[in-house]
Amino acid sequence: MTESAWRDIELLSFCWIAYFALHSALASLVVKRRVAAGWPNLMPYYRLMFNILASLLILPILWLTYHDPEPMLWRWQGIAAWLANGLALAAIFGFWLSLKSYDMQEFLGLRQLQFHVRKVEDQEHFHLSPFHRFVRHPWYFFGLVLIWTRDMSVTTLFSSMIITLYFLVGSRLEEKKLLVYHGDIYRCYMSRVPGLIPLPWKFLTAEEAESLLKQ
């Protein structure tokens, strides 16, 4: 690789590590509890500001990743390109379908702002969408499909590896909070359903999911 390519990798490394460290810290219960204790009037705005900050900070990192496609490592061609793009479209469609299974008002932070919610914990109850019967983190799964079905340059490959690593670590951090919120019912769910990649032999039937929710 050229010296310029190595500089891009070094800069991307710093940016991704800083972004994910800040993202994980602000999403943690420790930081939320400190904010709630010291500045309780800020809590209704917390989730909305968190999402806005996360969206704005990732834009320059994405620009660094995609602004220069050289040197290119591989491009999907022929049948492989059709398959890769088909999987990517299926992931986007799956993501769109999954939106109806989430309380997007709470996810975006609009409900907390509207009702002046100052609680640290998420307000949405434990529920299982059709996708959650097959994988515990469907959005992360769809994201993995999207990033790994693209043509790869040095910078996009590096970013894809970093994002994949963060999905692994971030999903574990997220599940620590979910265990605090939902206790044994989520622990039972974890034992039955894979985390990031669906497995044909490990899923919940509709009846099993309904039974778990009744608990």
C-alpha cells in the first residue's frame, strides 16, 4: 500500500476507536445515572441528543471511508454481484420491516421529550418481533450483510472489520443492560437464540416465543 493509504488507515483507526468509545460510554447506565443524578432536567433530552450526536459524528468517518476507493481489493462481478446486491436489498427490506416492531418514538427519544421522562432505564417492555425469534440483534445482522456485500477497497475493508468488531462488543454491552432490565427472561432468551448470525438449528417457534413472553 502507498504511504497515503497507510495514513488513511491510521486516521480511520483513531476515528473509529474514538467514536465507538464515546458511543458506548454515553449509552452506558453508569453515565446515564450520573447525568440523572447531577442534571435531572437533561434526562428528557438525553436519548434525542445521543442519537443526533451519533449521527453527526459518524458522517466524517464515513466520508473518510468512501471518498477514495483506491486501492480496490475486490469487486463483485457477474452472478456474485447479483447475489451480493440481492442480499443487500433483502437486508434493507428486512430493516424496513423490522421498524414496525420497535417503539420508534422511544428509540429516537421523542417520547421521553414529550412526556418529560427522567428515568435512566428504557421504558419499552420486553417483546419479540418475528426477526427476534431467529437472531437477538436483527439490526446488527442486517448491518453486517450490508457492509460485507459491498465492493472492498483498503479503507472499506478496514472499516468493515472495525464495525464488525464493534457489533460483537457492543451487542455484549447492550445485553448487560437488557439483563438488568429483564433478568431471567432475557437470560433464557439468550440461551435459545443466537446473537448476531441466525443459525438454522437455533431459533424460537412462534409458540415458544409467545410462551416466553407470557412469563
